[in-house]
Amino acid sequence: MAQALWQGNWIHRSRLVSGLVLFTFAFFHFLNVAAGLVSPALMEAMQEVREPFSKSPPGQVLLYGSLLVHAGLALWQVAMRRTLRMSFVQGLQLLLGVLIPLQLFQHIAHTNYAARVQGYEDEMSSVVVMLWSGPEALHQYLLLLAVWIHGCVGLHMWLRLTRWWGTLTPYMIGLAVLIPALALAGLVTEGRRMWAFFSNPEVAQQIIEDYNWPDAAGFAHLAMVSDYSISIFFGCLVLALGTYGVRRLIRRRRSVRITYERGPEVTADRGLTVLEISQMNGIAHPSLCGGKGRCTTCRVAILAGGDDLPPPTAAEARSLRAINAPENMRLACQITPTSALTVKRLYMAKGRHQVHATQGEEKTIAVLFLDIRGFTARSEGLLPYDVVFLLNRFFDAIVPQITRAGGAVDKYMGDGLLALFETSDATSSAQAALTAAADIGSALERFNRLLVAEGEQPLRIGMGVHTGTVVLGEIGAAGHAPRTLIGATVNAASRLEAKTKELGVEILISRAVFDTATLPQAETRFQTFELRGVDAPVAALPLEHASRLSDLLADTSSENALR
């Protein structure tokens, strides 16, 4: 996961590191302003703690170097973009990045620059009272708020790659709102306190002398420095946009024409895949795997111009072989045309809904199949209402064990069910499946004791538990498609459940479940099974009673604790 967080070229990494430095500075700056809500002494004390880091020569180099690197690389990426089409979040980030310099350079000029060049004492209280007499206080707060939102969005877009960020997101949203709110309260509190002193002319003169405020000429000089800085930035922005425009004109001269059968004809830049061209031009083109070449829903038939296409990559060839595709069929996400091309989209949804809302995702999770043994024969002697009553009592007894462990029933199949354990990661999913299976075994024993007490025959079940990669998504007609899962893992779990009937055991658990749950077992416990419809043999642990699994899990936990 750490590798995923730091993936990318040196430009991406430099923007990330510089952005983290600036966000850290903004975070502590907000806390410093918020301290005014408590007392001026705390505000001053926090500033004294920050100054060795923010005002020392190494700190100044790090801070302003990060500012130049972050802004410079942002402008560079604007110049190098292939298109200005972007998502709402990307547009918000770009807009905030343009608005921030409008106030940032003025802030730097009237604080750090004034302190170093004109000897101004830029204590927090002095800065607040200087800004309080006009709209500048609000402008500077909005500046910090823009920096804060820009940083929070960037931080979220980065950390969403981790498994733990989703759990923390609600708390981080609250923190992201709370900190600027406290800073605003601290700014207002300190501003009103200082202005009460400053409204007295004698005290105001004393404050001006104590903090060595610039005179009229000094303020004019600071305004000039701020204006020059803003002009330079916008000059660079115009240069970046001009570079983008020139590059776009050049690319258009080297563009390609894509003609869609029963669709439009578009001109697009070279270097884009057919799928990207479709998406940029608002052309409906399904791609359930997100353009990674791992499905064939974006496939097209090449009607003209296919001779100039490069041969399929290994990933594309593998997917095409899986569907026995003809020679003129290619994956739109994998082909990059360099000359005119005529294509036919093989999948074109009819009606309003071009694709389902959930396009599917791959996950490594544990699944559990369960079936009641001999229930068809048993139900022949029962009235229909009695059959329903018995099944519902049975499911009432065992399903809570699944949900309590963190799983969910994906579907009921008469006298059986399929449960999935979609947790935060594969390890916890496998652990949840093992816990649920053990608890189901115990719940079944209690339920059977109740049946026997009522003069009924006990129920026997078979369970198969396996873990692996599945595809989760909406499957069915558009508008009536429940979320479910498919894949070889589901088939293997089903075959393990069927095998329990032949072996006369209550449960078969694949070795993959124990390995994924980091609960290694002795080699001799596992048996290898050839399962119908499953490519490779599956090693699994048979247990006559699923409740016995509780003892195995307890023994493993004890062994791990002793290590």
C-alpha cells in the first residue's frame, strides 16, 4: 500500500511532498489563530513554538521552496494537459489553485517580507489588528480557507488509495470543518479585543510604535511588491495556458478520425485509446473494468483501418482468447489509433440507461455456501406452510451468526444460501467467514436440540467456504439489477459444499481461507479435491461438525499468543 501511495513519476511525487509541507504549515497556522479563542498568551506561545520551524533559514527554504515547486509543477501540468475536460473535483482544485495567489502574495508581503525588510514585528496580534480595520481580515481568512480546502481535497484524493482511510473519512470530515471554524472564532475574538485597544488614539500610537508598523511609504512599497508578485504569477498562468493552446493546435494537425457505426464521427488527438476518445466525446461505451483490459465489455469490431493498429498486448490477447474473438475484434481500452478508424461498438445499451450504476469491482473476499441435506425428501411429507415455517425458523437461527461476524446473505436458494464477507481487507474477510461458520455449527446444534424436544427430526447441513477474487456488481436488467457476485471463487465454494454430501461431513474449508486469515494449519489436516468445473485441485479441511471449528480457532489463537 505504501508503494501505491508513492507511485508516479518525480513530478507527481514532488507535488505530493511539497503539498504535504504546505498543508502542514496551514494546519498549524489555523491552530495558532484558533488559540486566540482561548487567550492572547496561548496565541503568542504557539507562534513562538512555530517560529523556529517557519522562520529559521532551513524552515524558510523548505516552506517557500515547497510553495514554488507546488505552484510551478501545477502550472507545468496545466501546460502539458491533453484536454481541459476534468472532473468536478479536479476543476475545484484548479480553481482554488488560481484564487489562492490573489491573497497569498499580499499576505506574504505584509508579514514575512515586511518583517525582514522593514523590521515589522509580525506577531499574530499585530497582524490581526492591522487587518481588522478593513475587509483584509476576511480576505486573509478566505485565503486560508481556500488553502485548507485545496489541501483537504488533495489529501483525500491521495489517501483514498489506502484501506483504512474509508473508515476514518467521517471523522476527518468533521475535523476538516472544525479546525477552520475554530480559527474563524479565534480571529474574531482576537480582532475585537485588539480593536478595543486600537480605538483609543494614544494606545493605537503605542501599538504602532511597539510593533514598528510601516509608514505610508512602507505600505505603498508592500502593495507594489504584492501587485508585482500577482502579475508575475498570472503571467506564468497565461504562459501555461498559451503553451497548452499551442500544443493542442499541433496535436490537432496530427489528430485521427474515428467513425462509429450507428454513431458520430469524431476527431481526436493521437495517443488516446478508442475508449478514452469515446469518453471525452460523450459517446456511450461500456467498460466495466475501468479500461484495464480485464473485461471485454468495451470491445469493438474494426470495420476499416485495422491494418495500421499494433498487435494486441498480452493482457488484451488473453481477454480476447477467453471469448474466442474473431481477428477484427479488439478492446477499445487497449488500441491507440494513429490513422483513421471505423469501429462498431459490440455492446450498446438501449434506452436511457447506457450502463448500470455500479459497473463492478474486483475484490478478494470469502464466500460461504450452505445447503440443508435431504430437505427435498423431508418436505414431501409436510404441508407447504409447514415447509416455509421450518425454513424460516432455520434461517432465523443461523443468519444472525453470519451478520454478527460481518457477513451478509447474498441470496437464498430454496433450502440454502450464499453468504459473502465484504470487509475492509481479505484477511478480516477470511477471519469473519471462519467465525461465522463456527457459530453456524453451534447455532445448528442448539436448533436441532429444540427440534428433537418438539418431536421433530434434526436437520443436517453442508457448508463450503472459500476465498479468492470475485467481481461484485449489479447483475440484471437495468433498473432491476441487485448487487451480487460472480467468479471462479463462488463456483469453488459451491463445489466444496456439494462435496460435503459425498464425504458425510458438515463443512469443507479451503486452505486458502486459513492462509488468508493468517491461521496456518498442519499439512496433514488438509485433503486435496478435484472439483468439477474448477481448474486446479483445491486443498480443503473437512470437519464432521462445524462447531468443531471453534476449538481449532481457539487452539490457533493460543499458539499464536505463545509465539
